[in-house]
Amino acid sequence: MSTSASTVIGLLEQGAQDATALSAPGGVPLTYRSLRKLVSDTLAALNAQGIGRNDRIAIVLDNGPEMAAAFLCVCAGATAAPLNPAYRADEFEFYLTDLKARLLVVGRESSSPAVEVAHRLDIPLVRLVPAPATGTGSFTLEFPTGFATRRAEKSGAAAPEDTALVLHTSGTTSRPKIVPLSQRNVCTSAHNVSRTVAFGAADRGLNIMPLFHIHGLIAGILAPLSAGGEVCCTTGFNALKFFSWMAAVRPTWYTAVPTMHQAILSRAAKNLDIVRASTLRFIRSSSSSLPPQVIRELEETFGIPVIEAYGMTEAAHQMASNPLPPGKRKPGTVGQAAGPEVCVIDTEGNPLPSGVVGEIAIQGENVMPGYENNPKANAEAYARNWFRTGDQGVMDAEGYVTITGRLKEIINRGGEKISPREVDEVLMDHPCVEQCVTFSVPHDKLGEDVAAAVVLREGAQASEKDLREFAAIRLADFKVPRKILILAEIPKGATGKLQRIGLAQKLGLA
């Protein structure tokens, strides 16, 4: 990769001057020429206020084109730290303190609890003022009076090894860890995604992913822009609006997490005219495993390939992916290495042969240099230069990787180890089941036992007994859920993913 393609500014040079970079349903398109000027003007404004390369700017904005543009502008010459706008005050206090943010960017009229927290922490507040007449996503920044004390020490465009983006791990089982991603990390990953799905200037993506998460930032925004394509930025996923957006925008692709795909499928029959007129050439899925049943239904509904990929924050998103046709797609796998080297290792970090279950590990230019100020986590995360993903899996003779479970999610029932995903896939075969997540519940004698939460298809009827009997035919007795909850909706994380860890507590079973 050339030096220019290893920075966000270099990446944005790919688009033709008058081609559309960012758009929104009903908005005035923002051309690449205008986007590049916006980046240049924003960096100049930040530099004049003493903010430059590697200075951290927290961003709390709703999903949409301004958030996408702000992310691009900030990480082009500083460090972007996007935060979930839905956080509570105590969460903002933790993240803003942990990040050591130099600025907080919020919307012009924002009353987010982050505003009060920033005042309390003495973090300067910058208001983003949309300028839609210039093009969707365009904006100016309003700095507090008298903020600037000197020009930035490191001004101008970021270098490849500068930190472009800072995110936190989910912190489901431990304190969230800071993941610093360099310009080279994020641009490498963007190019990896682009190559995998053959992005070109004619592609138009419909972004429905949240832009405080690695999936949306890299696959949704940076990857298509690296090929000179267009990104249509929505306000976030909305199953009721998805098909009207499809009809208005006429995208060539979209990427989402499994729960979003399932919600789209549930409404497809009511929008058959739009489905039949679809201009999609592929659908992408990542962030968690997409049940093979859902892949089949998506492909049958839309008549196009579904590309399942595998990513994580520490790898700046993509690690493996199924290929586009004529390449072979293997439902139930996350495909082959698609950028970094991918290996299955034993507990000592030794590569295992194909067909042997172990821990999935990676190395490559998209992988973070290490967790920030966390030597213990780094010592645990790396083995012989391989980064341990924490996922259990197996690689076949053709290099296709199957994730058998998250190591921390494996259920230990009296010494018997159960992969929740295996149980998920069995229950998903039941004709009445639309969604399923298997998880552990405490057990007095066994330590842990198996439980599952399911959502039934609209109009379908099935009892817990029906589902247990169905599972018992297909699973060993110790794997059959002792408790199956039939719910209207399964609690999800901030990005729309189903989360196994902590679900027992959320559902009152622990």
C-alpha cells in the first residue's frame, strides 16, 4: 500500500471531483470535491484552536451524514473518538475521562448528558452546525470563545502511524479497554473490505449501521469511499423505513448485523414490489454469526449473494470473509482470510492443522498495536506475534473458518462444554422460530446450565415443550436447553447485536 493510501486523506483522493461521496434520503449530495474541502477547512479550524495530530476529539452525534463527515474530518488530522449518543451521564464521564478527550463535538442543539459532563470535566464543547445547502453532511464548527491558546504542535494531515480512531471494547466481562487504531490500521481494513466485495465508483451503499462502532465506520463509510463510491447515510436502522429508503436511494449494497437482516426479512413480503425492483448486487453481514437459515432466506428473497464476514474492533473490523461469486460461499462459515493472516492456535500459540478446534488468531497491518496502558491485557492477548481473538473455531482444508463459539461464552455444564451457537442453529431450524440466542444460567450443582431465548415468526405458535422436544431429537441431552423463554423481543446491545453474556441477569434468571 502506498503512503497516500495509508492515511484517511489519501484514501479520500480516490473519488472523482464531481462524483457524490455522501448523500442522505432527500438531501443535496456532497461531492468528493466538497468533502475534500470540508476536510481541509475543518483541519485548519482545529489547528487554529491548538488541536492537531493525535489529539483526541470525542464525538457525540446522532447517526446521519453529519456524523459520517465529522468522523472523516476529525480522523484525517486528529484522533476521532465517537461515542454512543444513548450513553447515560455516568457512562460519558467514564469514557471522556478515560479517553483524555481534548474536545467534545456535539450537535448545535444537543442537550445530551455529555454536555453537562464535559462542563464538569472542563472539556471544551464544540457545536457542529449543519450546512446542508453546501451538500449533505457539510458543517461548520463553533468553538467556545477564547479557547485557542496556541496553534497545534503537529498540524496538517495525519501520518500513517498516527492514531486515527479510538474505540473501547464492550467491557461485557471486564473494564472496557482502549483500542487505538492507526491511520494505516483503518485504511488497510477499508481497502481489505473494498477488495473483498469489489467496490467501484458506481456503487451506492445504504448505511444503516451505527457510526460509533467499527463495523459502520469501516465497512459502511471508509471502504466504499476508498473506491470512489457513494454512501447514503440514514439516521440509523429502522425496519419500517428500510424499504422506502431502498426505493428512493436504489443502493447496490448494504451491510448489517444479523438482527437487522432478520427484521428486514420479516417485512419483505409486504414490500415485494420494492424487492423485485431492487438494484442490490450483494448483501453483507458481520459483527456476529448469521444463521445459515437466514442466509438462505435472504438469498431466496433478494436473488443475490449474501457475503458473511468476520470482524472485530482490534482488527479495525474485517479479518475474514466469504467471497463474491464465482468464489465459493460456505454458509455457516465466516469465509477465508480477507486481509490479515488468520490461524487457529492452541493455548501456547502454536498453529493447529485444519479440522482441529482452537482459538482463532490474526496478524497483519489492520491489527492494532496493542491496548492502551494495559500491559496485563496485552500479555494475555498476544501469543508468538498472533493476536488472540477470543473466539473458538476451526479452519477447513480450503481455509474457511467456522466460529464454534466465543471462548467466554462457552457453557460449562458440569464439565461438559457446549457451544451456544450449535444450539442456536438447531432451534433456528424450527419453522416457527425467527430469532434465537442460547446462553448460560447458573446451576447449583453443575455450575452452569443451558437456556435459550427465542422470538417466534409472526402468526406462528409453539410452546417451550415443542421447542425442547425439537431440540432433543437433534442434540445430545446435555446440550438441550433446560429453559426456553419465548419473547416478543430479545434484548440487544447498542449496535443491534444479540449478547449472550449478561442475558441471564437481564431476563431475571440469575
